[in-house]
Amino acid sequence: MEIINKEILTTEYGAQKETTLSGKWIHYAHISPLLEKLSHSLNVTCIDKSENNVPIHSVEFGSGPKKILIWTQMHGNESTGTKALFDFFNCISASDEAVFKTILKECTILCIPMLNPDGSLNYTRVNQNGIDLNRDAVTREAKESKLLRSVLEEFNPLFCFNMHDQRTIFGVEETENPATISFLAPSEEETRTLTKGRIETMNVIVSMNSLLQKIIPNHIGRYTDEFYPTATGDNFQKLGYNTVLIEAGHYPNDYEREETRKFNFFALTQGIYHIATTTDFTEYKPYFSIPNNQKNFFDVIKTEKDSNTGEGYLFIDKVINGEFISSLELEKEGDMSDYIAHSTISLIK
């Protein structure tokens, strides 16, 4: 298993980071000029339009036999993967580093960098009609869900990367660290059998975790593999398309998710490079050494003096009248001894 030198990735990220994208509210107006720019070096295509008639594009590159499908922002308010993907596009387009040349030679990669542009503009999880695309894999009521399935079946990838964001509530089991990046190899049915496809998916995750542990040790978590019968990853895995779920989470003092974006870029690049350079995807057992995610964080905890009794608060992000607003809201009252705060209690007046 070949792990990319972290200094190489750090240097390339610093040189190629897409600086016009920042913050958490990323919508179509932000990526449209970037897609136009990329069209001079990569194959950029408008493949459909959203329920609200906003273009949905694909970006394709590479000439190798290993096909990889990547999509971001199927939940409109989960934008870290989109930022990281445009950083990756820049590296593919402009970097002379051997890692990216190898990827181009060995893989053909098709990306949908914003599957849910309506939800992205509204900064909501759901699409324009209130449908959660990640729970619409069976009935496919949403136009965007139909599009993703048609792309999947026509492209017929060896691996998929389903990129999400997770809330600040998640920590890494048996640590006091937030879960900055979390992974999942989805189950194919209720018994969670270790099928060939799941083992191969776990193998790719093992490579990504191996890199991240060198960079942000003990900040990587693993989601429960409970089977969700209507979820996208579970159904794609069941259909025979190995699907890696990446969840970008919180890093200390990084509410804009710019540090997490970098780690997301590192993980994605390592996973793709591993696919490009590997023929044996059977090593999977280290996947189960990744600690579980646990819900044990609040953004702010206010406690009474010399007591564990108090209040837990979370930042709630919304777009109101075209303005991104993040405000603290009370989530829990009572015994806070089992919880950790991201920020100091002095933030509460």
C-alpha cells in the first residue's frame, strides 16, 4: 500500500488551492466561473438542470481503465467536499507532480461537483422540493436523484466517492478530539455481510486513514455501518458499485472548514491514488481499527460553578434574505459531564 508523501501533498495544496472558494455557503454562482475556466483543460459538460432549472455539470478527466465517480453537495449545506474537489481539479490541471500524472494515466474520473444546486443556494440539506437526495435512492422522486443514477449506470465506475459534511457534535471514540474526517464503507443489507465489494471499499479507506493518521492523528472516525435501505451509498454498494463515504467534520477553531477542507483534499487524493496504483484490494482489517464516531460535543457548554450541571449550545447555520447567519442555540440542559465543548464557556454572556 503506497502512501503519498505528506510534504508533497502539502506543497501541491498550497500551490493549487482554489482561493476563490471559501467559507461554508458555496452555491452555483461561486463555481460557475471556475467550471468555465476548467473547460479549457478538462471535459466540462452541463448534464442536466435542477428542479429549479440551475445547471448541473460534470467534470471528466483521465484516460485510464479504472473508472471513478465522485459527487459533492447532494446535501446543499455540505460544501467542504466541493471546495476540496476544486482544489483537486486545479492539481489535475496544473500540477507536474507524479502523483497526479499517475492518476491521469491509470484512471478515468467523472465528477459532479454540485449535485444539489438548489439546496446549495438555500443552504439546506434537501432539494427545491424538500427531498433529501441521500434518502431517495430507491424511489428517485427528485430529478437530481434520477440524474445521479443514470450517470452511475452509464459510466459504470469501479469506485465512487460520496462526499458529505458532518455536524460539530461528533467526536472520536476514546479521545477528546473532534471527528475531523470520518469514513464509512456502507452495508449492502441488514446483516452487514463483508462482501467482496465492501472489503474493497474498506481497503481504500484504510489507505486514506493511513495518510491522515500521519497528519491529524486521532482525529479520524468511522460511522456505524447500520444498513439504510433508502440511502445512496448503501444502494450503490448493493448494486455492485463500491462507494466510499467521506464525512468532513470539525477541526479546532475551524468553523469555516478551511483546515478540514485541506484534510479532505488529502484523503480524496490518497484514495484515488491508491485505486490508481493498486490491483489487490483485499486488505481490510485495519478498517475496524478506526475508532467509532460518537456524539459527545457541543460548540459551547455553560456550566454552573463547581458543577457539571449546565447548558449545551450548538451553532445553527442558515441563509436568511441572502445572508449567511450562524447563531448559538440551546440544545441540552442538565448533566454535561459526558460532553466536551469546542469553545470556551466565556462565549456565553
